[in-house]
Amino acid sequence: AWTRVKRRLRAELGEDIFASWFARLELEEVNAGTARLSVPTRFLKSWIESHYLDRVLNTFRSELEQVARIEVGVRGTGAPARPAAPKPLSAATAAVRAPAAPAPLTAPASPSATETDAPRGEAGGDLSGAPLDVRLSFVNFVVARSNALAHAAAERVSRHDGEAPLYNPLYVHAGVGLGKTHLLHAIGHAAREAGRRVIYLTADRFMYGFVNALKTQNALAFKERLRAIDLLVLDDVQFIQGKSIQAEFGHTINALVDAGRQVVVASDRPPTELDALEERVRSRLAGGLVVEIGGLDEQLRASILSARLAAVQAAHPNFEVSPQVAAYVAKAITANGRDLEGAVNRLLAHATLTGSPVTMETAETAIRDLVKNREPKRIKIEDIQKLVASRYNVSRSDILSERRTAAVVKPRQIAMYLSKVLTLRSLPEIGRRFGGRDHTTVLHAVRKIEKQIGEDAVLGDEVELLKRMLQD
Ligand code: ADP
Ligand code: MG
């Protein structure tokens, strides 16, 4: 399982980021729900803890369900859980941690060399950006009702007509596999073809570039390069973590937008729910055009699938898929475009490996797990409220009411928390369903319960039980 966790991290983060931060990460043990990991230096420990803990935990969980916590220790210093003895931080580490921005520029010329294992990069940080995938162009993007607005806005911002950008920043949000990255790459291609200077970065790349720049004392060059462009495309900004990096992210966006340069951002959630970001940055992100891409309906799935099949068949002329099989796949795989792509790959693997044509039966077997696993039961907020109310001996109307006695507040907060983690509803929507409360009230409840679960094992079990009951 550990090998798989590492492989997935490598695939998700890309080779250079993986090599810089995770290559020397090792699993020591998994005990009572805690996975103890170790790295050789404190710098790596603090970096992974402050930027990648959630990511590592989620990846772990998808491989080993019983893991509920991650601890990172430094090898050769005894028990990982024990706080390390206070040692001076290297200049770069301190700079990364200090929210007061100018630190990196005034740091001593030669950082103490004790823990300098941050990635070494070229001058100015790695700003080549991530490469754009040629397949992800406007030509290959299927437009439907659920993405028409996002598509139109994307086309608009990728066109350069000398005017100040109308929608700036353009903020696209949607669940996984619904076409955000595809649209972002399409914008990048189109703008580059029009001769504009474009940088496409994922959140990981952005963080990596910034830290690299600090490390090599090129923060200024990094910033200058990032700002001397026409279009900045940032993908998956929900992953941008770390105080100084978030501040830099905010400065970058402000500087570009103020200078009339286009910024395009994608995320899995609306800007109001980027909890980790400062309010100032959030409202800046929300201040341009915010568009959501909705789920894929069956017709859109069929179009995406046939486009994907055609592309694969161009390279594998013997690979045939009957219209029936295609229709079955488009009907069965409802979750997202990524799974559709996965399904095509499996059909192809099957056809290539067995040398036999794809029948309905082989198709069914090949995509069975995609169909089953990816269709979680839709849980209704109302059901959550009813279950939690009955479990705590209050009524559902108590939960929706204004009453603030402890006997009602706690189940109400638990129900809000469960609504957030078990449904795809946004915080404002959840607030509305809880008697018209504000989204900040919901956020407060979610954070509070999250914290309490971490501290109180009994409550943790209780919430886990409620989750299971709702999911069954
Ligand atoms: P996200 O970034 O939102 O998670 P992606 O952009 O990576 O999703 O899309 C996942 C897959 O689905 C990609 O192969 C992408 O090309 C495909 N896809 C999603 N939406 C569309 C669309 N409207 N037209 C064509 N392909 C799409
Ligand atoms: Mg994406």
C-alpha cells in the first residue's frame, strides 16, 4: 500500500515536486489509525506538514482506510511524535514561514547549510510553467448547458483585442473531472497562438516555484517574471497552502489584475469557500467573473466519450467499439469525464491484450468498478437533520430553530458538519437549509466539529457512526 501511496503522489504532483519533497519520505509504521512517516531533515518535515499533510492523508486513506492521522518525524531523532529540540532554522526555512514578506530579500547571503534540502532550481524559480496538453483545446471541448457559460467566458478571455480584460480574474469552479483543466489548457493554447505570454501553473507548481525562488534568493526575479506576462492561468488553487505563499499568491493576483493582465483560476470550490485564504484574497478572486461548471448529462457524456474514442482510434485503427457499447458506457459512467477517459483506456487495454472485439459483456466487466465505486449514494440534508435529531433526542424543527441551548446547538453543528462532508452543497446553501443561516455560521460549525473530533475520540466515533448510517 505504501508503494501505491508514493506512486499516486508522484503521479498527482509530478516528477520534480515529488522528487523534491517526497522521494525520501518513508513509512515507519501504521498503528491505531496513525501512519508514522519519516524524513531525514526538519526542513522537509515542516514543509510537508505545512503544505502536503492533507494531500498525503487523503492519498493514504484511499489506499488504507483505517489511517486517520499522519505524523511526520525526523529520522534518527527518536520518536517522531516528540517535539524536536529547538534548533535554529535555516534562513530559507525561516523565510518560508515568516508571513512578513520582505524576509527572503534581506536574508543573509549564504543561508546556513545545515538543512538546505529544498529543491534547487534555475534562477528566478521554475517558471516554465507546466506544459499544456495539446489534446485539451477548445476544438476538443464539447459545449453543453452545464459548461456553456464557462466555455463562453474562457473563449472571451483567451481572445486578445487590446481592451482591458472584462472578466478579471475569471474564476472557474466545478467538481472533479468536469473539465476545468481542459478549459484552462484551451485558454492557454488559444492565447499563445495569439502571441500572448502565458504561464500555466498548478497550485503545486506555484508553491514550488515560489519556495525555490526563496531558496535560491531569487524571490524578486520570480515575482518579476510572474508579473511580466499577459495571462496567468492557475489550476487547483484550493491546494495553495502556507501563509507566505498565500500572501504571495494574493499579491500576484492583485498586481496582475491591477496592471490589466488577465488572470484565470480554477478550483474545486467557489471562492467563498477557500477557507485557508485571507478574506482579502478571496474577495479579489470573487471580484471578477465566477462561473461554475455543472455535472455532465448523458448527452454530454456521450459526446465526450465519442470524441475520446475517435482520438484513440486514430492511433489504434483496429480498436472498434460498437454504438451499443458506447451508449452503455455513457449511461453507466455518470460521475465525470475522467472516469469516461478511464473507461476508454480499459476497453482499449482489453481489446489489445485479448485481441478480441469489445462486447457488451467485456465492457461491463472492464468498467464495473468505475460504475460501482463512483456512484455514492446521494445524501439529503433533510435526512441528515432527521437522523441527527433522533440520535440526540431533539426534533428536526429544533435544529432549524433559533434556539441556542447546548442540547440543540451541538446536534445542529454536527448536522451542519455532516452536510458539508457528505453532500456537494456549498456553505451558503447549507446555511439556507438550516433555517436561513449565514454561511459563516456553517463554516464555524464545520471547523468546530472538525476540531472536536480531533480531540475527542468518543465524539469522533459517534460522528463516524452517523456517517455510516447515512451512507448505507
Ligand atoms: P477537472 O480539471 O475539472 O478535474 P478535466 O479538465 O481534467 O477535469 O477533465 C477530465 C477529463 O474529461 C479530461 O479528459 C477532459 O478532456 C474530459 N472533459 C471534461 N469535460 C469535457 C468537455 N466538455 N468536452 C470534452 N472533454 C471533456
Ligand atoms: Mg483539473
